[in-house]
Amino acid sequence: MGMLCSFIRFENLHELKRLCHWGPIIALSVITICSVVAIIDSIFWYWPLDSAGGSVNFIMLINWTVMILYNYFNAMFIGPGYVPLGWKPEKPEDMMFLQYCKVCEAYKAPRSHHCRKCNRCVMKMDHHCPWINNCCGHRNHTSFTLFLLLAPLGCIHAAYIFIMTMYTQLYHRISFGWSSVKIDMSLARRDLSPVIPFGLSAFAASLFALGMALGTTIAVGMLFFIQLRVILRNKTSIESWIEEKAKDRIQYYQTGETFIFPYNLGSKWKNFRQVFTWTGIPEGDGLTWPVREGCCWYSLTVEQLKQKKDKQVRSVQYRVIENYGGACCPVTKGIKTFFTTPCSEEPRIELQKGELILATRGLKHWMYGDKILEGGGTTEAGTKNRGWFPRRCVEKCVYDNGTDQTEGKKGR
Ligand SMILES: [Zn+2]
Ligand SMILES: [Zn+2]
């Protein structure tokens, strides 16, 4: 019923298109296969209508499926919450503490980040999850985490059913002979007439579903503990990365600052209560956040601005010496480039001989950076000019003393 309500409540039915993506298709297939096979196996192994145990087993099984799907669809369709287009802080003097998103034409509220897949600035963005084909952020953090908790629990129950069904079936086949197809060895119906014979295909299906259930338990279970850590520390994966870069920046320039992460409220319980409330709706509007003592509202965004400036100073300019078409694993750029392609969904950028690139990070055979457009500026997120490219297609620009680059460094 709850699920139905959350379906009908959508102001935006176009959100249904989120289902047409490999992530939700695979996730929903796994949920369907495991649930259907578990229900069929339960009928064989523990007939639900003859005993209290059988009924409880069956009701619990249905319950897992409903709760898993409910939280899954909530995480997908309620979404993370987006910063309103054109948003700016109430006090105009606060604008200087915030980054500006050209795509959303809005200031980036504290803790929000622009997601290229969603093409919006996402409130308290943690990451873009391909399995729900949406971002995990402020509004869906609760349902997303509950899904990550319930899916492994449901899978463990299902795996137990698969194992017990296969065990009892095999045991009795061996005891009574393989030819005796017409036996039903469910615990409660041992002495009654058979319902359906458990054939080889049913056995194979149970084995297949068992593999899926165990795989899901391990993979999703790990994701649950990652999210639990995020919630208890009130620090998203992106913010952990910003904090790490802050330490690195402070150490590099020996500025003597100390960076205190502002949103960790000091107690795990307080942090937990920010996400899990009795109403089911997380605390706050997603734009303003309570901060711990000694920090101000903009402690983190100011740090982000410093890092952005530092990145421009510390990045290195490269000139393209070889055209590159933007392929993930380019065949013509050498075997090492081919095999060491970065394992990320970040885009590749096309290169034309003579173009200039501002590289911000690099691997041995690949680099990541922005194209420098005519007029001198680099591009904002959302355009096709930022991404990975093979290192062998570019060479470092050499400057005389006194260029922008060296001046920038001297200036610090
Ligand atoms: Zn944006
Ligand atoms: Zn996203």
C-alpha cells in the first residue's frame, strides 16, 4: 500500500524513465528472481498452510520483498533533493563564500554538488548510484540506507530456504531413488501425497538464485556499512575527499591552519538523528545545516573555494601533439594506454592537435583535465571539455620565467 502511495504521489511521472537503465533492470531482476524462487522453494520445503512455522517463514519472505521494493523505489523516485534552479543565499554578502553552478544558474548550497548524470545540483550529494539510477543525497539517504540493510537480510533468509530445499530434495532423492519423481519431501507434508515434483530445472534455478543471493549479501552488505559510516560521522564520501585535500593543501603550503569538518555534530547519535527521524523525513531543508561549535555555516564551502583556486595554481598546462577520438580503450595509442584505461564513469575528451589542456591529475598513461578554450577560461561542469585522455597525446608546455604559471606559484 505504501509503495502504491509513493507511486501515485509523483508530481513528476517522467521520473519513471529512471527505470530504463541497466542498473534498475539488473537490480529488479535480481530481486524478482530471488523472491520468486524463494517463494516456490518455500512451498516445497516448508508448506505455509499446515504449521505456524511454515506460515511465519512465508509471511516473512513476502515481507522482505515488499519492504525491499518499497525502500528501493523510494530511494529512486523521491530522489536526493535538488538545489532550486537560480538559488542564492538569503544574505547577498554570503555569496562570496559559495561556488556558482553555471548549469543550474544557482549558487551551490553548502554540501551540494553538481551531478553530471542528474544534471542538477544535488543536496548533500554522496554519490550517483547506477543501481537506483539516481543520486544518493539528502532526501533519499534514509530509504537508500534501509534498502542496503534489508536487501542482505532478505537474501540471507532466501539463501537459507534455497539451501534447505535443495538439501531435503537431494537427501530424499538419494534415499528413495532418483526415479521416484512423484515424492514431495517438504517437512510438513512428508506423509501426504505430493504436490509438484521438484525436477532438475527447479534444482538448477535454486542453485542459480542461491549464487545471486549470496553475491548480493556480500556486495550490498559492504555498501551498507559504508553508508552507516557516512551517517554516523555525518560526512559524505565527497566530503571525506574534500577533507583529505584540505589536509594536503595545508601541509603543502604550511599555512598552519587547522581544518575542522563542520557537520559532524560530535556524537554518533546526534548524527544518526539527522538522517533517521520518527517521521521518516530527514532533518533540515537540505540547504542550511547545523554545524559544530567553532565552525561557521560556510567553513566547508570556503575550504572548497580555496581548493579550487589551489587546483588552478597547481595544475599544469599541456599541448596536444596527437589527435585522440575519445575512445575508452583506444587501439592506436599503445598497448599500455589500452590496458590501463581509468576504471571510472568519468568521460574521455576528444583532442585535436594544437589544443591546450590544463591537467589536474594523472595516472601513468592517462591524464585528467580541462580544455583551455579560446579566451583563456576553462570550462564548467556539464560540458564536453573535461575528462580523461592518453598521456602520450600531449606534451608539457615549457615557459620562460615570468609566465602566469610560475607567477602563480611565487605569489603564494
Ligand atoms: Zn548544478
Ligand atoms: Zn546524480
